[in-house]
Amino acid sequence: MAFRPGRAYLRSMSTPDRPVAFRIDRPASDRAEAAARREAATARIRTETGIDEAMIDALVEGFYARVREDALIGPIFAERIHDWGPHLEQMKLFWSSVALSTGVYQGRPMPKHLPLPIDARHFDRWLEVFEATARELCPPEAAEHFIVRARRIAESLELGVANASGVLVGPGERYRRPETPWAPEAG
């Protein structure tokens, strides 16, 4: 017999940007075991790196303060983010999930980045600013932990942006948006 979720179930699992047609819930014992594994992993990472919510808060606040002042990536953010409070709160949840495996972030970053006018230059600058901020604000073990994950994120997003632009990037290649050649104004 096939599993057929009721309409209320499907509505509760769907969001406007992410329809869910089917989901199998795991037994409570499996969910409890998964939660215990997540908590153990988070505790281990905290112990090994010293990362906690206060450090994530400082890193996110410090990084985005620098981003807003950056000549290359600052304008891209400024065009899209008018109220920084909610964005920073989402980024703190994101980095808690990424750095500590807490699972508190439930967003989908890829679709938000696909339409942006960005390429390898922007990802390189994002990483440069992020790495400098992490190394300045965090102990070495924590900074390295954040940086390794930031590099993976940047690579994944760059590949996604390239793919969405119809460009297949091969091993060792980087995505560069086509530039409009300069032409003199007709006068």
C-alpha cells in the first residue's frame, strides 16, 4: 500500500518557494537518535574549535560591516538588503548550522544567489573579506573551521551561478560573467 499524505499534511510541508509532494516521517526513535547524534557532533565541534553563538554573532556582524564598505561586493548587497537586521539574524542561523551542525537554518541559499550579477571575482572577494574577518576575530582553530566551510560554500554557489547562466565549468575553471565591451558613445 502506497503512502498517501493528506492535504493538511502536504500544506504544512509546502512553502511558496518549495512545494513538497511527498515526505516519509521517520519513527520517533530514529528522530531521537538523529537528534542525539547532532547534539554530540555540535558539542564535539564546540570543544575542538571554541565556536559558540557569541563567536558566530561577532563574526557575522564584523564580516557584514566590512561587506557593506567593500567597493566590489558592497553594492550588490546594498541593492538587495534594505533592513540588515533580519538578514544578519538569518546569517547567524546559517553559520550556526554550517559551523556547528545545529540544523537551525532551514533556508535555501542557492536560489537567492542564482539571479545575482556575480562571478568568480565576487566570490574571491567575499572569501578574502570573510577569511580576514575570521582570522582577526576568531582563535586559529575556529577561524580555520569557518574558512574551510566558507570556501566550500563559495565554490558551490559559484558553480550554481555558472550553471544557471548556461555555463559548464570544468575542473580548475572559474566562472566569469561576459563583460560588455566598451564602445564610444554615439554623438
